[in-house]
Amino acid sequence: MSSVQKQPESSPITACTISRDVQDFDLLIEDMETALGEAWGDLGFAEALAFFNQPEADGLEFVALAIDASDEDEIGLLSEIITMAKARGIKVILIAEDVSPASLHQLLRQGADEFVPYPLPENELQAAIDRLDRAEVPAAAAPFDASSSRGDGVLLAVQGLAGGTGATTLAVNLGWELASVSKTDAPRVCILDLGLQTGSVATYLDLPRKDVVYEMWADTDSMDEDIFKQALVTFEDKMWVLTAPTDILPLDMITPEDVQRVLDFARAKFDYVIVDMPSTLVQWTETVLHSAQIYFTTLELDMRSAQNALRLKRALRSEDLPIEKLRFCLNRAPKFTDLNGKSRVKRLAESLEISIEVHLPDGGKPVMQAGDHGTPLASAAGKNPLRKEIAKLAVSLHALGQSDAEQAA
């Protein structure tokens, strides 16, 4: 570690820690040295305000503001530090230990770019630095430009009728195909993983799970655009994702009002919002169903899927919910030449009195491998039959959306 004043000219400072006493954050010292070598310095709270007014501050790329519960009395000073840093174009990583949600919310609203809990998870500081670098790409920041709101985006929900029916695979790959549907005017796409217990969108895209996701869900009354943006992560600067929380949470932790607020924020900023639902029906399933233009339900050619489809229909009808929004998607659908399989699909649809509109072929091992490696099928196996079918679905949905938009205009 090197102080700001003693840093040699041959090794310019690109970052600083700001804390009451950096020795209280020994893991941060180690991670800063790993990420930056000797190209960083350390400042106290009062020193930081003075340093920002010096020419040497021009070379700073970011500061790591480290605080704990004992610093909450200085919330005004901390807010001033963030404000001055942002005024100088310096990114701010907020590192907090045992700090109340109210204080975190205030500092994030003040303009902190990233939030990392302390003790630091392995490699999380470097990941936060990488995200700051990616955030400078205009495409990633576009949804949150001042003029980016275009009204309500299209909301597409996906729910599996049984485990392993490909709901998350469909949600992730449909989102990526929509984000890539046009090279010149690609729509803005956001995936919301509402699987609070076993949501795996982050795994399928190899994305970090942010602790601020829990903070957001715990207090949606105070959520604003900055908090919502903090909770999102980007995938290859083309798609935004609200991952499931880091820890397993009870499904009734969030209310219909919480979910509605998040849906409204997402639809105001994105052209397409894809919601990966838990397989369990909860009190806010109705909220998503009413808000969605299409509610995809995935099933397979087996008895468990058939029984669950009947139970879902019965549940929706008993509550007078819009069952007409359901679109049944058959996972591992029989091949075109499998006449026996096609006959079974027809009998299934007739017995359930449903229309199976989407047939998703069996993509084989590449589907599982793509999920394990955290990449969409388009990148891992572009010619995979499942990928091709999802791509066609994305093209048709986007064409329908464009047509509706033109008619509305």
C-alpha cells in the first residue's frame, strides 16, 4: 500500500481507498494490491475532500469508500465525498460492513456506482472494477439515459410446470436472442429472476449475484432509478439482468406491491422485460400474470406435466385470472419425422384442452454445457436445433411488437 503523498511519479495513482482507518479493512488492502499493485493510495474522510480539489485527483479512475456501522454518524460527510467524486468524474465503489439498509440506500442514491459487502467475497473487488469499466460503454448505459424512457415495455413471463422443463433455458436464451435481433437498432432487454430460492439465471450467464438485490427487495418503497440500476448487472453490454439474491429467501418475503414496483421500473426503461418465475404459485404470480403480454409455461410429454397443466388451469379459472395469456411450450418436442411422438403431442393437447403453440426440440448435451459455462446457446452452439427455434420465436415476437408499435403510432 502506498499513501497519496509518497506515491512515486513513475507509478501514478489510479485509485484510492477512503476510510476512517484502512487497517480495519485488511482484506480490502490485499485486494487493492492484487488488482492495482502500487498504483493506489489511501485517504481519510477529511483528506479525501481536500484531495479532490488538487490536480493529482485528475488521474483517479475510482475510489473505494469503506465504511462500517461506526461511520453511520458521518453519513453527511460520506455523501459529500461521493458527490465530489462524481463531480470530478471519479467512480465510487461502496464497501460496507454492518451498515443499515437506510444508510446504504442514501449513499447509493447519492451516486455510488457499485456496492460490495465486507468481508469481501473472493474476487468481488476485481469484478466490481470490471463492471465499472463495462459501464463506460454507451450501449450498456443507454437504458438509464435521461431520455431513454419510451413508455411500457413488453413483459414476457416464463414458468415451468415441472422441474427440468427448460423454463430458465427459454428465458435466458429468448432474452439474448431479442437483444441480438437487430444489428442496427437492437431492443433493450432485461431479465428479472424472481426465483428467490433457486433462481439460476446468474449461473446460466456466469454473472455475479449482488447483495444490493436483497436490499432492493427489502425496501421497494424507497427504491428509485439509481437503486434499481445498482441491482442490475449487464451481460456482454447487451442485456441487463436482475439476478436472484445471494442467499435463499422465503417466497413470501416480497409482496405483490413490491413486484409491481420492480416491473414498472423495468418496463419504463426496457423494450422487453423477461420474468423467470419460480415453479411455485405465490401471491404475486397474479401480479405478473396481469402485467404480462404473454405468459409462457413450459411442459414435457409426461404425466407430471399433464397433471400440473390441469391444476394450473383450474387454479387460474377459480380466481377468474386471464388464462388466455398462457402459451404452452413443449420442451424436448418430438422431431418432425417422429410420427408416434407427434401423435402423442396431439392427444396431450386434446386431453388438456390446450393449444401447444411452441415446440422446443431437444438440444441435447450442448444445452446443459452452455448453462454450465455461463453462455447463451447462440454463442456456445449456434446451430443447435433448440437455439434455432428460440431465435425464430424471438424474431416473431419482435416483429409482432414492431407491428403493434406502428399501429399505435
